[in-house]
Amino acid sequence: MTEVGRRVVAQLKRPLEMCLNGKPPTAVFAGTGRRHWEVTQILGLKVERVKFCSIFGEAAILINPFQPHKKVLLSHGLIIDWDQYLHTTYRKALAREAILGLPDGSVICGDQSLLGQLNHAREQRRGGALFQLTVHPGSERIDIKAKHFGELFPAKEEETED
């Protein structure tokens, strides 16, 4: 994670505390990548309480995403073709099932693609954001509400984005 990324995540610490009404999270879950671990540390979440699962985010990186032949860089260094990478094939059902079973007050340090797997609008998915997931008992519905975005770009740069 870059220094800018660390600053963005640090901006989320106070809003997270406010969302939890000043109480510690009931449970903490994180993806398996280094960034996910860093996020738990920056937010001050207790190490012994973090449970790790690649459903919430992983260390693999999609390279050349806008090219016809996408590749994935696995955490140990191997580069594979996109069609060899089954994570996205199974993740949607597993992520939904995992989230439906989490206790109230849980915190997930995951990645943007997790929100995509839950059918969250692409325009609201970006780095350094705090979202509240609301599970409706007796149904499979999960509502996602943006609670706070860290400031990643100065206003001047945001104005030039399409």
C-alpha cells in the first residue's frame, strides 16, 4: 500500500468508530492480501480478533485488465490466464453466504471487487471507503450503503475524471 493509501485508510478510523457507536467490532474479517492486513493495523483493529479469508479479498492482482487476454498475478509470482482463475467463478455465492452468516457489528477489511460480487454500483466502488452492509433477516437481501469515502484525489484531479 502506498503512503497515500495509508492516509486514506487512516481517515476512515473515526467514521468506523462512529458507525460502531464507540464499541469494538463484534468480529473482524480481512482478505488475505498485504493491503487487507495493513488496513486492519491502520484502523487499530486487534490482531488476535482478525479472521482471514480470501472471499473478502486476496493477494492476486489482475494485470492488463483492459486487454483481450487478461492475466492474473498470483501472490507467489506465477502469472496465469484469466480463464484459469476460478476465484471469481465461486466468489459471488460464497461471499453472499459468508456475509449472511456474520454477527451484527462485524467489520470486513476487503476489496472493491467484493462489493461488485454483491452487485453494488460500480460508480460507488473505489479505494478507501467505509460501507455499511445491512442483512435483512429471513431473506437473502443485503443492502449496501456508502458511509464515508477517504479523500484519495485532490478536487482538481476529480474534476478532470470522466
